Amino acid sequence: MLALQQAHTGSPNTDLQHLVLPTRSLIIYPSAAGVVVLDAHSLTLVRVLAFWEAFPSVSHLTDHVICVAVDSGMKLIVAAMGVRVAAWSLSGVNHDMFRVHSTLVLPEHHIITTLDSKSGIIVSFVGRWLRVGLSVYTLILDNDLPTWSPKWMVSYVFDIQAIPHPRPIRSMSWRYSQASSRDDLTMYTITSDSTLRIFLPVLDLPQHLQLHAALDLYSIVPCSSKYPDQVESSVFWLDGEFTKNSFDAILAHQNDQEDACRRRIREIKEEGWDLFLRVLADRSIIITAVANIDCRPPTLLKHFTLQHTPPMNLPSLPSHLYLIPNKKQLSLVTSSPISTFELSLYPSLMPNLMDCSEILRLVRTPEGNGVGVIRRSGGDAWQMSENHSKLLLSGEWSTGDHVVILDGGRKFATYSASDNMLALCLPSQQTIPLPPIDSIFSIPSRHIGHEIIIGIALDSSIIQIDLSDIPSLTLLSHNRLPLPSNPKMILPVDPMAWGLSQSWAEHDVLLSISETGQLAFWVPENEEGTSSWRCTGKVTTGRKNIHKGRCSSMKKTALIVPEYQREELTIWDSKESEFASGLEYRGYFSEPINDLDWTSTPDMQSVLAVGFLHHVELLCQQRMTYFDEGPGWALCWKITIGNFIPYPIKDSIWLANGSLLVAAGHQMCLYGDRPAPTGESASEGLFEYVARQNGPLDDYHPQMLLQCLLWEKVELVKDIIVNLSRYVLLREEQPNRFVHKSVPVEFFLQKNQFSKHSPIAAKRYSGLFNNEQEDETIGSTEPGFSRPLVTRLIRSLELQPLSNLTRNEQAHLLVLIQTTLEIDEQRRSLDANGLRYLISMRSFYILNHRASTPNGLESKEPIRPQTGRRERLRYRDMVWAFHSESQDLLLNASTNACSGKMHWSDARALGIGIWLNSVESLKSQLEIIARNEYMAGDNRDPTACSLYYFALGKIKLVHGLWRQAAWHKEQAVMLKFLSNDFTDARWRTAALKNAYALLSKQRFEYAAAFFLLGGSLKDAVNVCIKQLGDVQLAVVLARVVEHSNEGPILQDILNKSVLRIALKDGNRWLGSWAFWLLHRRDLAVRILLTPLQEIAELLGIQVEGIGEPHYDDPSLALLFSQLRAKTLQAAKGTSEISGRAEFNFVLQMARVFCRMGCHVLALDILQSWSFERPSTARRSMFTLQPTMRRRSSMIIDMVIPSTVPTRTASPDPPARSLTKEPIKEEEGDLLSRKVGLGNLMKSAKQDVNVPEFDMSTFF
């Protein structure tokens, strides 16, 4: 996804060094307290070598590296700072790793000014005017430990020759003679007026030099009307040692004909001409040559102009130029700013700009097109290029404590604490006085051509300033947030996504955080000349000591709370209610978090950048799934700079188009989507990845199909499958022509769907594809949903899977398609709840199979820990089967899923003991399980089935099985013991003693069997619950032994164990099932919506900690809609749930659908939900309330207690209650509904003289 696109590493203020490697050449130069290593041809950052890596004690100093030398033979980079010398070496197979090689400390008074290194020898110079000290050290490898040993030190006093120049000298170079018989030197000097002077040795005094030629601008460019403005230029000497290889390559390549260019190049090489490069004021380049320099005695020097290029894209006239070895062309590097280009007929330039002052923090414009770099001394403003691949310098400032970047990076304003003035940095500076401020930022204005600057003062007051295009600064307001006390911190809400939303949308501007961790969101209100702040929402986090915070455009808030040896990162949503605390993510990090920053994708998803010392982690929201409880947020990408920049990260900030700017030390690195190679398609970008993780799903996605099936949209699923089949068929015929189009949204919102087997129904998708004529042809011949169509579709998907589905999702899709076919064929015998259980069971087995298969979880996305093999179905799935009227079919399907042999592990995984209502059917199934447990394996062990047979009362059968276990060491003892009469108290006591003995040996299952043999069912179920941890087994034993679903032991298990587990784990499904068995149907409904703490207090159950609310399952709404009026008790429980609570509950379910990627189903539930109230009183109307109706029939419970209701009506919690009049009217209406329900119940008791009964007992 994200890749390094641009690195700003600083321009060199000294000479460059280079290092030639087999695969590339490197540029090395000092920058502040480090050494920068760049690729010589692309100027990409290879590594930053920090001096404190070798000398940690200098990390707090502000000294700079003075000089750098390169030992090309030993691949060493040597740098000096003061009296210290550090050396790094290249390692690795490809010479791509740098490590500290060795260090050297000179005597205290030997301050190094110049450094050189060759073949393991370091030469350092200490110079003051005419006296120079020279120190030579040699490298010694003692036991592979490199050390530097002093070889000799000497001081020199030089006899000098004064060579006067009319202008200050800017640079000089020495040229060795190309004749091997001479060692005299030629000197080139360049003065400030860009005049090149050539000094040659005097014949009789070779140690003295005399001027032989001077070449200025007008000797190259004649003074004529053609060049009236060429008054500035820069000139450089091109060393012949580097140009020789390029000339050899050109001559070797151009061997087809002897043209004029080839002859000139051969002449330059053979006669040893010296080449000079001059850059003119218009950025054009002139290459000249001087001949006969090596002639002795020197003759007249000849001067030629070889090439004049058109103006180039150089940012400024270079001050230095360096040649890098290259076999084909001349590779030149210029500074400052540092640039590289290949010298040919068409030079190409690649500038790289940067100041080398240490970076403190980064600020940006609201939309991210401009960024400000605040440095230890001053700072600079940058603009994003049009393709968002690089930054362009737009301005600088020297002083300022706070800076705000404006107008896409083209303007900026600085605030100085010394005079409390905000200054707009323009040619005509605009200022405005402000109180002492803590932070300052800008937001977009609703008025075109205006920007709003907001400052947060030290006293927590808010200042608003308007910036117009004129430009001018105008103070709009200076006020406070209406809070009872000053908040702990006031932060800006990130405006990155404001431009993506509608113009009428209201945007929060500020986030305040209190000492107690309460978040409050604020928007400004300007009416009739007055300005104030209005709170749009609050979230109670319960966090104290909040250290950092950041809020996104979508009001996702990230908070950092330091704890002992770690930091807690939490992400909160702004939509808090009694059904959602707002907490979406909680993670702990042992490494301190330096900074946080948000960005938004085009579809309004939020991405959080979490900055650490040497890396940045990007977190994105994860789509919720029906089967896995994965984290709400997960790592989607990680950017590590520690492998090439050793400095700690100071700040990281998002820019436009998903670019991330990381600042560390003196360098900046710009990351963006990886560009596609030429001729290849672009790889998946960051925003595309985030959309795939949390965006809306395709209609054929297995999660969408699953939810449609759960909500009884079977006909819609059949439509989707038919549509998918047509797309797959067209894809096979013409792969690159057709793009899948989803079914229309209105199909998801339809309640009564007609049959799809008619010819008209088969053509209803004829307009979904681009080629309408072909679609109509296919639609006219293609049958509707049928077994041949499903068979062909499954075969096609197995051969060529859909590209945007993972292997898990692909397998799940095939299962759902096959299941839909079976549902369609058995639609008359399988009810909706049975369908839901069947779907969950099939998905359970296919996901477990994929988790157990090698590479079964291979996918494009990170694997979540929760996607591994699961031990059982969720209680949610078991409750669907519990309320189904097709349990015989479900039992047969469950047996077939176990390959016809169900063991107890299979029965527990499928929840047979939970949902199978008939005790007789449970006994029969338990006997089958006992037989299968005994037949498992080759040993035929009677101990494996004793517990089940004893529960069924078949002691003699177990005795007979022991007769066949001659191999078992306990056969004789068990045969003798089981031959006794266990109706006798004596032998029951003996069985109990053996049970306790088995407990001591930790043979828990066998101990439970002996407890049953001794007639102690209560002890047996306790062993199952406490020692085996198997509540389902305890429930099955109680139901089978007591021959009832209402036995005292079962009631005790439900009250003391199951309900505690449900409350502790926050499992409302399990709690609802337990209350239904306990004939507390009112609580079975209320637990779906009522806070669990209230349920625990009502029942007097002491639980150490109530579990998470688990309002992240839309099936809760489905169960509530089924149970709320199923019986009179259920209706009574529904009446005790306020209308406001039910309304908020439906909104929460809609949000959960959106988090699952089923946005259209969220719309459907909001449109179709009916707020039915089982009452004879006048109903209150809700906002967005659809037409209400009463059910035509209601099942009457057998026993309705005549006591007062279990509790008074549940009012809204005080902290969230609204004081508006409509809510008060609703509460009054709630009381009237309760009274009406009570009258209805009394009337039913008086009019009906027969005992009340439950119709469900007949099924």
C-alpha cells in the first residue's frame, strides 16, 4: 500500500563524497549531527547515520559533523565531530546494511577540520592559519575487534605564495598532469563573479604558479542583444577521471559510422581536453573545453564551446557540482539544493529540497494540501504537488511560537508569545493582537474566499478570527465553552473530510475533555451578531489522566491513558446510548505513543496513524461479522523508518489523498500509494484496502446473503443468486466486458415478493448489464432459481472463484447457495427459526473445516485470532432451534452433519441439550450418544458411556458391557460392584463413596456417573458444572433424570449457574433461554433490552462483574420482535420497556448493520420496524414511527402470577433523560399502557374458568 515517495534529507554545506558499489553508487554528505547516504542516480534515501550511534554521549549536544571521508576499498564511511571520529561499514550480501565499525577519539586540543581515509588509514588535519597538524592512524584488527592505532603526528609551517584575485574566491581545484612522467599541478580557481582562472607551474620554479587564462561569462556567451539578461552564472570543472568512462562507452556504442560527434569525442579523449560546465541565469547549461593544458612549454590555450542546452528545471543556480562515476553517461550532482541529472543531449533534473534544522512538529491545512514544518529555529511551509507525490517549498519563517498554515500552504501566520501578536506573513504584513494562546489552527469557512482561524487560549477561552482574500484579519469572537469548569484539554476536530460531505451538514469544530474523561463536541453558533458554542453530544469514557487525544472528522476519538509500564489506546464513537457505550477499541502498548493523527477516505471511513519512536502503525475499522467477534479496529499497515533513519520520530501527519508525512530528526519522509510499474495495473491502495475492510458489501457477499436469510428474505436471496449466475455466465463468455451490478435497492425493502418461477420474473434483471440485447436473450431462455442453475453456479465458482472474496468467504458463499436451494425445496416443512439454525450449523462446520485445513485461512486480509476453530455454536444459534417448531428436521440435519454418529462433543457443539424441547426425544438421542461413545475406537471402553446409561437408568446394560471388556483392568471389580441392587441404600452409599474417591483421582466424568448411580443427581450436575465446566451436560442430566423440564435440580441449575454465566458474560441469548424455561417470559423479553445490572438487582444475583452489553448483534431485534407478544407474560415484559428505549434499540441495530457492511438492511429495519405495544390504552406516536397494528392472536401462559408487576416502568436513565415535553407525555402514556395491560390480564382470569395453558406444550 504505502511506499516512500519522497525524502527530505537536507542539502550539503560541504563537499560531497561518493562510494561506488557493484550495483549502485552512493552520495555521502554531513547533515547536522549525522551523515546522509543517498542513491547517486535517484537521490532516494538509503540511510541516515546518526553520530550518536557511535557516541551515545553526544545525543544531547547540538554540535554538527564537520567533515566526512570515504574509504572505497574497505567500504568505510568516516565522520568527524570535534575530536571524535566514527566509522561505519557496509555489510550484507548486497552491501545494503550499515553498522558502526569503530570509533576514535583524538587528544582534546586536536579539533579536526579535514579528514581523509584510504586503505585502513585515517589522516586528520588540525589547522590554524599557516600551522597545520597532521595525524595518521592505522586500522588494527585484534580478535575481530577493529581499533585505530596512532602511527605518527607532525606539525608543518608552510612557505606560501600569494596569488591575488580581483574577486573573492568561491572554490578551487587541483588538477594532476595526465603525463605519467610529471607530478606538477594545475590549479583552477572560481571567483564570485563566476570567472574561471587557470594557473600553471612556472618552468623554472614548479612550486610557483602563474595565470595563463581567465574565462568569464562573456568569453562564452557574447554580449549581444540575444542574451541581455545573462549577468549571473555558475561554472564547474568536470574532472577527466570521471568523464573518461563515459567517453569510452559512447565510442564503443557508436561504432557504425565515423560522424563529426564521434570524431570530436575521440579528439577530447586522446588530446586530454578539460571540460567545464557553466549554468546560466536562465538555467541553461553550456559545456566548454580547454585544450593544450598539459603541453610543455605551454602554448596558447584553445577554448571551445561544445554544447548549449535549453533552459532546465533547476530551482536555482547551483553552488557546487560533483561527478559520480557512471559507465554510460556523466552523472552530476548539484547543490544547493541537491539535484542529480545525467549529462546528455537532454539532461533530466530531479530536485530535492530541505533545510537541515531539527524538526519539532508538523501542522497542516484542513484539507491536507499544505503543511508547515516547525523547526528548532524557524520553519518552512510546503505545498503538495498536483499528483500528491512530492512536497514543494512555498515559504519560510524565522521566528514564531505557533504557526497556522493557510490557503493550501501558500500562506501562513505566526504567533509570537513575546508580543502576543498573530502575524500574517505577506509582503504587507497583517497583525492582530491575541491573548496568550496554547494552540492555533484553521478550519474551512462557509463563505467562499474566507478561512477561519481558531485559537485556544491558556485560560481555555476560544478566539475566532476571519481571514479574507483581501487579505485581512478580523476578530469574530472571544468567548468560552459553556462548561461548569475548565476542561482538561480542548482539541480541534479534524476537518479532513469536511469537503467530502454535503454542504448543509453540520460539522463539530472542538472537542473538550474533562478531568473525569467526559468528551463533549462543540459547534459555533453565530446569530444576530452574537457568537456562542453549542454542545452536540457527550460521551462518558470513565478515563482519567488522559495524556493525548485526537478526534476525526467522523467524531471517532482516540485517547491515550498512561498506565504502569504501558499505555492504553482507546477509540470511542460519539453515538453513546443505553445500548452502546461508544467504546470501539482498546489496546495496550509497552512502547510510548508519540503522536496520533486521523484521515478520512472518500467514503467517510477513518484511519488512525499511531506514531511510536521508530515506526508508525495505521489502524482502520474492521467490518463486524456474524460469527467472529474480532476487534473493532486492527492494524492495516506499518511504516518503519528505523532501518534507514536512526532518529526518533518527532511527528507524523496525514496529508491529502492518503499521503503520510513522517518527521524524524532533521529529515522528512513522504509516504503514499505505491505507483504502478509501467504497463501494469496499480496495486491496491490504502483507501481501497480500508473500504474492503469496512465498506458496504456486494449483494452476493456471504454475510449479506446470511443476514437476508436470517431476516426471512429468502426470495431476495434467490434473486441475488440468479443474478450472480448470469454474471458468472457472462464472465466466462467475455471475461473483460461485463461488470457485476447489484440488484436494485428497492428489492431489499419489499415485504411481499412474488414467485420467481414465472417467465416474467426470469427477465426482471435484463437491464443490469451493459449489453441489454444479450441480457434479454439470456433472460428469455435462462430458468429461474432451480437445482440445475445452482449446480452450474457452484461448479463455475469452484473452478473460477470471485476475485474479491477470500477463500473463507468463497467457501461460505457456496454453502449458503446450497443451503438456499435446500430451503427452497423444503420450505413447507422448515420454519424460519429452523432455517436460522440450519444456516448457522452449516456455516459452523464449513468454517471449522477451513480452519483445520492447511492454508485454509489464506486471504488478502490479516487473519484475526478469532477466525480459528470454534468448539461450539453460539447460544444465539441454539436459541433459534429452541423456538423452532421443526425440531425433528433439525435433529436429523444435526445427525447428518456428524456423519450419522453423534458423540457428546458433537451434541454439545450443536447445543442439542439446550434446544431439544421434548424430554423423550432427548432420552432417545442420549442413548444414541451413549452407544456411539462406547463404539468409538477399538477398545470398547464401558467407562466412556457409563454416565449416559446411568442417567437413562440402564445399569444392567452397563453391567453387560463390562462383561465384554476383558482387557480392562477394572473389569472384575466393576462386574462385582454392578451386580448389586442400587435401590438399596447401602449400595447407593457405596456408590457415593466411590464417586468421592474418583473425584480425588480427578476422574470427574466417571465420578459424576457414580453420583448418578448413588442417586445424587445434584452432586453429579455440580461435578459437570464445576469440575468439567460443562453446563450443557448438567442440563441434559437434570432433564433426563427428572423426566421433566421443570424439575427442581434443573430449576436450580438455571437460577444459580446459567443466569450467573449469562450475566457475567453479558450473554442475553442464554439469559433469555433460561428465563423462558423458568416460565418468566416477561424477563425473557426484558433481558434483550434492559441493562443487565437491573436484571441482576431484580433477581438478587451477586455477580462480580457484568459482562459487555453485546448489543452488536442485529438478531437480537429479530428475537425481540418474535417474543414481545408471543404470550401474555412476554407482552407484560414488553410493556415494561419504554418506547424511547425500543426506539434507541432499533437505531443501534441499524448502526450494527452498517458496521457489518449491510447498509441496505439498516435502511430496511428502520423502514419496516413496527413499534407494537400490547395495550388497550391510547398509543403515543414516535418520530419515524410506521403504522402500528395489534396481533390477531396471543398465546396465554399456564401460570400468570397475580402479584404486582416485577418492577415499575423503566424510565430513561437520569444521565440521558431528556426534559422536553414530548418525552414526559410518552412516560405518561407508558403508565396508561401498563394499567391497560393489567386490566386485560384480570379480565382474562375472570372470564376464563378453565386453567390457563401454554399452546407450545402441544408441539
